[in-house]
Amino acid sequence: MTERAFDIEKRSFEIIDLEVGPHGYGPMQWPIVRRVIHATADFDFAGKGGMLFHRDAVDSAFSAIKNRCTIVTDVDMVLAAINKKSLADLGLSTACYISDSQVAEEAKKLGKTRSEMAMRRAARDMDGGIVVVGNAPTALYEVIAMMREGVTKPALVVGIPVGFVSAPESKEELAKTDVPFITNSGRKGGSPAASSIMNAILLLYQSQRRE
């Protein structure tokens, strides 16, 4: 990041802090919420019922990163926006099967969405890893189903799909699970929000490691 870019980001964070004012997020949660607001320019993520954190979300993510976990995303756009330098520095691998031709064929054969089948394909990758869903509610529902079936157990599920159909409901369902999660309430979300959550976690981990 250039000095100019750093100054702009720093000033942006100061503006966000000022406009949000007092909030109920913890010291390891607020940097994540703030980065989502920075990526989306949407202060609703800090509003009433904004972002929701499982009590072990950040600690569980840190443990997974320390163990060099795999980060599984629902779409290529989320994967593309995760900081590649951080991934390389921490020795983390990634997986996204949404564009896999076999996944598309299997989905058509079984009458499922590609998002559902891509999550099934990633079951081994996400076990002990981090799942980041920013686009498809069907992907999040499939991850929840797999966890309940005992097929896989991620260290963290970031579930923040965007949309009018099933997005709010899938997030509510995620919040009922006992697996560490980060989500939000309502229709808002999307790839920029999802990737910014992951990037914030990576930066927090790197910052702690340097201390």
C-alpha cells in the first residue's frame, strides 16, 4: 500500500469512527465491522441488529489460520478480493469450486444449484477451515446442512449473502448453530462485505503476531 493510499484509508477509518460513535462491538470485532463499512460505505452494518459475532468467532479463526487452514469461498469474486499477500505470508490455501465443470454437471443432474454442489465439493477443504459466503444463500444453507449432518466442521463460517430471497433467513439459521460464525441481519451483504471481513481477520492476526 502506498503512503497516499494508507493516508486515505486512515482518514476513512477516522470518519467511520466519528460517524458511528459509541457502539457495542468488542476490540477484536470493531476493526472487522469498520472494514465492512469502509468497503461498502454502508453504516447499516454497524446499526441496530447489524453484524453478529459468535463469541468464539475471532479466536477460532486465529487458531485455524495458525494451523494454515484452507479458506473456502462461494464465488470467485469473494476469492479474488482476499488479500493475496496476506495469504502468501501466512501460508494459507484457498478453494472455490463454483466454476468447476464437474460441479455444474453434477448440479444439473441432481437438480441442485451450482452453489450447493460447490460447497459439497469443498467439504474436506472447509473442515477445520474458514468458509466465506458473500453471494448465494443456497451455499450458506448447504454449509449449515453439512455441519448438522456431521459431514464437516469449519472453524469459522462468514455468512453474509446478499439478496431478497432466502438471504435473511439463511443468516438467521446460521446464527442458531454452535459453530463460530460472523453474519449480519437482513438483506444486505455481498462479495465486497464478505471479502472485507476475511481481510480484516487476516490483518488482525498479522498484527497480533507482530506484537
